[in-house]
Amino acid sequence: MASALSRALKLPGKKGSELGEYDPLTQADSEDESEEDDLVLSYPRNGLGRDSCLGPGGGRSGRFVGAVDEMLDEEDDDDDWREHVPSLEGDDAKDMQYRDQRRGSGSLVGVHSTDTDAKKMRIKHIVRTAAFLVPLVCATLLVLLCAFLIPCQKGKLRPQWERALGEAGGITPPALALWDVSGDSVAGVFMGVTETPTQGHKVYSAVALSAVSGQIIWKKPMHERVMYIQCGLQISAQKPQVCLLISKSILMAVNGMTGKTVWLVQLKNIESQVVLLPDLQGDLIPDLLISTLPADAAMDLSFTFISGETGEKLGRSVPFNISGQGKLIGPLLHKTQQEAYYILFGLGNIKAIALRDLYIHATGKMPSSQELRKKDSGWEGLKARTNSTTLIHIFGGAEDVTFLYPQVVGYDSNHNNLGTLSNQNSTKSDWVLVYGSSKLSVLRQKDLRKDWTFTSPPIHSQPTSGHFNDDGVLDILLQHSANGIMKVQIIDGATGRLLWSSQFVCPRLDLDSTTMSTSTGQSAFLFWASDPIRGQKNVTKTTVTPGIAAGEPVIRKLFLLHPTYPTVLLELNSTTDTAVTSAVTFEERQEDASYITVSSQPTPASKSIACVVKIMSLKAAIAKAKTVRLNESQTLEIPVKPSAFEVNTFFRRLAFKH
């Protein structure tokens, strides 16, 4: 190392040392070779190189460059060095010639090394760019390929349609049910139809419609008007689900996809829907319970067990001589906290009997399952109040019971399907109780006591449960109409206090409201009304509907209320037709819901009134809905007035779920 410095740092006029003379730099070089590496590596850090401003041949820096290049190659070419140097005892001219050759070769090696590094850097940049662009181009091509080649799913956007089916049967709404019998996640529409041909006598039938197109899938002639349609009975893993067609004297099970009869049983004076029961016989098929009530009030209310697999009667009918007048309650299946099954029913009051005892009365034997043989000690203790050995008194008094239904979201007694999930949701819930036509309570299933009581004007339609606030307890929407004014109220299900209230022009319509769960965790409330009444805290009673002159058609509107914006309503639909029944079906994959209405519509060609079925997607209806703002004073809690953009953005992103 020292010798290299000695050669590189020669002063002007000084020649190399003679052979045999003592050179301290050369001697130091031989003594410490480790310093050579340190010194060579330190030059690049100081910025001394071949590309400096002095250049390779000018000044001392040029000599430094040659020396550095020489030293970089010195170790690798150590053997070559010894081959080219013949002897340390050569003359001075040969020694200088050799040194010049080494210096020149070092400069060439440095240039070659620089070009090689530049080429390597360029190749590295090219490789990096290619590594970035190639996956990006492949991903883009894959997305475009999927977009053009993969077809859209059918039913992605459910079309809106309406179809006339027969004639409206007076004030009695036609039977209506929604169920997915084919397993394609699209619920079909099942409906009872009444027609009057030219001969004059009425013809009854049940039809199944495609919810996508509205086309008739099958049509089943019936001897009597269909009162109820219930779907969801699974009698075999290989066969499609069964729908039950219930008329006054016939209970018929049909294939839900084809309409072919599976079994048929004849009864008299059928009064209620069918109750789905656990398997009583041990054949792994759920069994059924139905009630009959003759028109003569002196006759008894009877219950009949029916095999879900064959339709055969299980034992005899069991009659009960129950006192009371009014609307028939139940029968309903309830499972207590002690896992015991009871049947609830009554006329203006509510009684109960253990499912085990009822089955023993009908067949004379115990149910096959140990679970069905249980009794609840708390419920059985209630028999002592009435000195009864069979029936349990649940609720009753001077005021007749009008409605009793499980407190679950979206429950509708008119469309109570036979799905296992819906039955499980309702068997352990509390009940919403309406009695005296104007008192609303929640009856606790754990001890059969009322949580609270809310008094309102007469309630004519069944209330609806949904989540309005975020306390996790279902709240209750009720509506009542009188003197041309319709009032809609939402009651807190936990405390019984009023959460929301608004008044509308009476639509001359008695139709149950509907609730649906949404992606926010709260429920959307749907109800029919006319225009909201503004600017009046206390509306005076009138005998003429406000805002409607005599002879003008009444415009009925379907409103949607969401708790996030309690002062905003969405007007989803408006019509002059009279809606007589409605139902909602959910679409899990699209997070959407379809609203089905059955309306009576006058036909211009004849004097008859047609029965019209209409279906619409709620998401599509929300996108085109009209926003209606209510008075701030009509709600108990006045929020900050939201902007139109905020409201539209929220509702367009709203999704529905079960």
C-alpha cells in the first residue's frame, strides 16, 4: 500500500529510487499490508474518482485515480503481477515502462467497470418496470374478461309488474302467501282467486305466480273459496316443499312447484290457519293442528291433529266448551322457559293447554318424543285460579281480547308460513296484546304478567313490531282512524312511552302495516295513508275527510319511515285503488325486499271490480320516491333538520335483511 502511494505521490523532479537503496515507504508497505485496503476504500468516500472535475490526466487527482484503480486490481491479479515482473533487480527504464503499462491498464479497467455497472443498472430498472407493469396488465385483462364473459345473475333487479287475477271478493281479502319452494332464493306468490264466468256461478282456484315475471306457474281448481295458503311444510328431503290450501271444509296439501295434490282431508267449519307442530308420531315429519268452530255459537271449539306426511287424522277431534264472545284467538304454539310446549287459544280471552295433554285426549297415548312430554310447573300452577283440571287461564276479563301475536319482527298472522325458522322465532317470544279495542300491552311469557299498558283510541288493525330505537327491545307501531283522521303512533316496547306520532288524512283503508329489518340494525316501517296533516297540534274532529271534496277519488299513499330521520317520509307509491292485503319478501343476495299488494280496481269494460296483484322492489321504489317532510312538532324528539343530499344518500345505501 505504501509503495502504491509512493508511486502515485511522486514530487516533480524526483525519480524513482535506485535498486538496493533503502526506501522507507517501500519498507512500510511490506510491513503492514492491512492499511492498503483501508486507504483504497477511503478514496471513493472522499469523492476522488475518475469522474472528478480535474479529469484522469490532470493534476494530482489523476494520479490518485490511477493509483486507486491499480490497487483495486492488485489483489485479484497478484499472480499476474508476479508473472509480468521479471525481477526486482531490473534496470530503472524497464521498471518505469512496466509501471506505465500497469497504470494505463488500470485506467482501461476502470472505464470498463463503469460501463458494466451502468448496463447492470439499466437492466435492473427494466426488470423492475416489467415486474410492475406485467401483473397490472394481467389484472386489467382479467377484470375486462370477467366483465364481458360472465353473465349477470337473473333476477338481479326484480322487474315491477302487475297482473289482474279474477275479481275482488268484497271486503274479505284473498288468501296470499310468499314462499321459495324451488330453492332458488326467489319467493313465489301464491294466491286465492275468485272468478265469475258468463254462466253466473263463481269459480274458485289457487294460483302460483312467478315473482320475477308475474306469469302463472300452476292453477288449482277448488270447490270453495281459499281462506288461507301456507307454505313451507317439508315432508321429504327428496321432494319439494308443500303448500297447504285451506278452505271452509277442505285442507289440501299440494306440491309447491307443480300444484299436484299430495294429500287431502275433509273437515267441517275450519276457522283457523294450520299450526306446525314438532313430530308427534316418530316418523321425523312435523305434524299439524287445526281448529274448527261452527257458526252456531252454542257449539264447541274443536282441535284436530293431522299427520304432516299422509294427511290422516290423528285420533279424534278434541272439543272445548269455552265461554266468551269475540274474535277467535289462535291457536298458537308456545314453548316456555322450561322447554314445555303449550297451545294458546280463546274467544275474547286466552286459554292454554299442554300439547302433551291435548295429544293424549285425541289419541289416548303419549307423544313419541320425551321433549313433548314435558310440562311447565309454573304454568300448571295457574290452573288453581280457575279450578280447572285441563285449561290454563292466561288472560281475560270484562274486556275482550282483540289481538294476540308473538312479538317478533315482521310477524303477520295473515301470512304465517310453516317455515321452521319462523316458528322458532315465535315460540319463545313475549306477546303483543290488544284488549278492550283501545289498550295495548306486552304480555311477558316468563310469568304471564303485563309489562306496561298504553291507552289509545280504538285500534282496528293489528299492530306491527320493529326496532325504532336502539335499546334492543321491539317497539310497536299502531294506527287508528276516526272522523276522517288517521293517527300513526310508535310505542316503546320496553317502557310503553310514545316515541313517534303523526296525523294523516284518512285513506278510507284498513290495511296492516309492515316492518322490515335494515342494515342499520333498526327497522323500516311501511304503512298506507293519505297526505299528512300539517300545522295543527290538535286536529278537530270532522265528519268529512279534510282536503277531499265529495266525489273526488281518494289517493292512497305508501309511506316508508326510518328511525334515523323521523321527520322524513318516503312516498313509495300512490294510487286510487283500494289495497286489501299486502306482504313482503326478502332477497338475501341483493339485500333487497319486494312489496306485494293485492288491490281492488274498477274495470271500465264492466261493472265488476278486478283483483290486481302488484309487486315492486323497495330499492327501486326508494330511488324514485318522493320525500315528504313532517312538522317538527309532530315528533317528540326534534332532531337537526337534515339536508336533501344527506337524506337521499342514506336511503339509496339502505339495505334490507331478514
